[in-house]
Amino acid sequence: MEKEPRLLVWNYTVEEKRNLDALLDEIKAPSAVAIETNQGHLSLREIIHTDGRSDREFASAEKVLLFYNIPQKGVLFLMGVFKQNNLPRPIYAVITEHSIEWPFSELHEHLVEERDRMEKRSAGKSRD
């Protein structure tokens, strides 16, 4: 995985993306790249490295923020900054050498399922 580090966001409103980009500008980080609905069925590699589009649209109300080629220390720093500010609470994920080959729609589905499992497990433990 080479190329410049970047953040990819899914399902951010124009205002939410503007606020995120303003915060990123404050900390001298590049602005985030929005994944468009006509890119949802493309692989992450295609989304990151080409200007590919599909004739199929993808839709989901979940917000997702992906870290690409950002060291763990940077990911943790950015997540801390995001949590300290009035930004949406997306599902966070790091794009790996394996997941870069997945269509975004499949990764999205996997992330939502994983989050739901964790929340269910956490809710079960809190009742004990």
C-alpha cells in the first residue's frame, strides 16, 4: 500500500464534511475525501487510486471514516482529536493490505455487523 495518507468518509453531510475539513486544516492535515454513492460498489483500491465510478448506487445511513496509509500513532491522535470536537461518531476503520481489495459496500456491511456484535456483547455484560 503506497500513496499519500488520507481519510475517506462515507455519508457525511456537506456541513459535517466542512467541519471535519476545517478541523483537519487546523492541525495541518489534508482534507478528507468523500466516497460517493456511485463508488460504493468499487474496491477501496479503485476508490483511492482511480477516479472510477459505477452505474450502481450504494446507500446506507451509517457514517464511516477510513484511515488509509496512516501510522497507528496518527490514527490514535486523529481519533482523539475527533472525539474532543463536535463531529459525527462514525464507524472507524483502518484500510489494510487485505481490505483494500474489498468493495466498499462489503467492507461497510462487515463493519456494521462487527459494531452491532460488539454493542450486543457489551449490552449483555452490563446486565450481569
